[in-house]
Amino acid sequence: MGLCKKWEEAIGTANSLDEGFETSQILRDETRPHLNETNWTKL
């Protein structure tokens, strides 16, 4: 699926924008199992 790219773009934007931080929190909550395999758990 191409959702991974959407997450990467959203997370990348979150790192660049303060407002994106909220988005990264929401995405992390919805994709917790997927992000568990990455370093995003450190966020």
C-alpha cells in the first residue's frame, strides 16, 4: 500500500511545522503497530 508514503510525508511535514506535531501524534496513534517497527516511538 502507499499509505507508508503518506505517513512519511505527514511525519516529515510534522517535523517541519509546529502544527504538524499534532498530526504526527494522531498518525502515530493510528499507526502505532506499524510505527512500532520504526524509531518514531521516540517521538
